[in-house]
Amino acid sequence: MSTLAWFALGSSAVWAWLLLGQGFFWRTDQRLPSTPGGHARGDGDTAGAEATDAGARSTGTEAAPRWPRVVVVVPARDEAGVLPLSLPSLLAQDYPGVAEVILVDDGSTDGTGALAVELVRRCGGLPLTVVSPGEPERGWTGKLWALRHGMALARARGPEFLLLTDADIAHEPDSLRLLVSAAVGNDLDLVSQMARLRVTSPWERLVVPAFVYFFAQLYPFRWINRARPLATAAAGGCVLLRTETAVAADVPEAIRQAVIDDVSLARAVRRAGGRIWLGLADRVDSVRPYPGLGELWRMVARSAYAQLRHNPLLLAGTVAGLVLVYLVPPVALVAGVTGGDPVAAWAGGAAWAVMAGTYVPMLRYYRQPLWLAPLLPFTAFLYLLMTVDSAVRHHRGVGAAWKGRTYARPETVPDR
């Protein structure tokens, strides 16, 4: 057999494993648990989803007759563009218990704090406090510095839960109620939902669903949600955290330099003995636009090399893995057909077919056309380039950059 045929067979074997042995990462049925025991909503029709939502609300009332006090903490830096779409949704929560919102204005220059005050004056709803902690101390990333002050102020109110949510995240009116119901009813210490990202522009359609698909492949939700977990992660846009668990895990101090703060937070909670659940959101959405490839590129490149622990060997392995898993199949199919190599053609075609098939549920979740599924190798190639660019930026000393702040070479914060 040709060398290409061997590579194609290797890619087919990897896809057979990914299909069956990687926690069924490609399925999208890990939704917010609504009953004790963690039963998740599947990919049913709209009527079924609405029925489940109604059942969740009913179950929430039964699971939590005394609704715990919650403080929502929102770190915000130069978010005036999205705040009118997100903050009113938090203020309008119909939570039956006591809840309030703390917005931490992290050195904004666009009037974020003043806009937040104006929005609560105009919209009403939950009480809102706006604080500004100043520039981060050495050894802190900006978001975690903001969370430190917001969480400290929140804990003074004596809440049982903290909802940590980004300034670009919009919540349906019953979002907080369903989150608390899931946490109380299933005895969870951290409940996180991966917000449904905006998918409007052509580049968003091509890149965004794949971003969530790759994340789930790396951190299979089923593995995270097992009684004996095989993986640990969270999605930073929406994290409901039990306050006593946050104290026991020493967060955010224990993860103060983390660039990928959501995964680091989940690991700190897990080390403290906390129970974690992560799934896809139905009623939590990101309103941040990424209209062009440049914005999406920066989003991925900001943290891709940090995900690889700034390790050149892990980078080389990742690049080789992406080439074998995503790029070899279409190349083998085309080269096999045109060059008369049936083994390469059949193996490459089979791998490409499995790849596209596993991508279909995510496209359906994002309500995107299924013809995008065969384009996944091209999208993976873009992610390969973004990852390499992330490493180049790091070695040039510009590292992870976000809204005027750069974290070039963060020191290692010891585990506690």
C-alpha cells in the first residue's frame, strides 16, 4: 500500500475511536438537568423542549421550596456595545428568591459603568451595584481581578450561590431559576452552560459551531458529568457556583493568572471535592458579534497556545494530530480517486464521512445548513493556523491579548 493509504487508514481508525470511544462528544443532548439524578434534555422538537422547560420550572419549585439567595457577578471591560442587550436580561430575572447583580467595571474607557447605572434606572428589575476595582495587581489577569472584587463584595451579602456570567451573555427570564433548580435538585457545586454563540455572518457560520464541536471533543460533556468524572471543564460565560465551594477551592486566588479561567475554575472546584455539570445552553446566548475572520481569529489565538501549556512539543503534536484527523481524509479521497489508489480513496472517504456525520448534531443545534458539515476540514485548517499563530505571538512576547491587556508569559501559580 502507498504511504497515503496508510495515513488514510490511520485517520479512519482515529475516527472510529472518536465516534464510539470519546464520550460521544458529538451528541448535543447534555442540557440543563431538571430533576434529581441529572436527567438531561435531548434534541427533541420544539414542543418537547417547551414541555421540558415547563417540567423544569415545576421541578425547580419542588426541588427548592426555599429558594437560596444568589448574587450575580458580571466582570465588564469596555462592554458598552453589548451591555444594552445583556444586562437588562439579568435585571429581568423572575427568580423567586432574593437575588441581586454586581457589575465590576474593569477599567473601562467607553462608559460601561455609567451605562449600567443608566440601564437599571431605565429598565428596573433586580438591584444593581457597580464597582471599579482599579488596575489588576501583578500576577492577576484582568477578568479574575474583577471577579476577585466582585465575589468578595458578593460574599458579604451571604449568598448560597454566585452566578458568574460575562457581560456579553443574555439570559432568558427563567435562566437563573433553572440554574439554581438544577444545582439544588442534583446536589451540584458548579453548574455551567456553554452559551449559544452568535451565528449570523458567513464566517461565524463556518467557525463558531466548530469551536464548540472542538471544545466538546477535547472535554466530552458526558465525561465531565459522570459520577466518576473522566474530564473537567466549565464554560466561563455562565457558571453557577456554590459559595462555600468557592471558598473551599480558594477561587479566584488559586487561579489568578489563568488565561483559560473557566477550565482552571472547574479544576479548582474539582480538587476541592465539588461536583460539576457542564452542558449546552437553550436559554443563555452570547450577543457578542464576530462579523469577520479577524475577530474570530483573535478570539481563538488569544488562548490556543495557553491551552497547550505553552509547550512546543504539545504544539507539534496538536498540529500533527489535526493534519492526520482532519486534513488527511479529503486529501486521501481526492488523491486516491485521481491517482488510482482505491485503499487511500476508500479509507479517506470513510473517515471524511464519519467526520461530517459527527458534525451534523452541532450544526443542527446552531440551526445551520447541513452542507457545512463536509467543510469541517477547511475549518480545522483555519484552527490549525490560529493555533500556530497563537504560539508565534507568545514567543514574540505579545501572548494572550484582550482589550488592551497582554499576558505574555504568565508565571505558574502553584496548585493549592
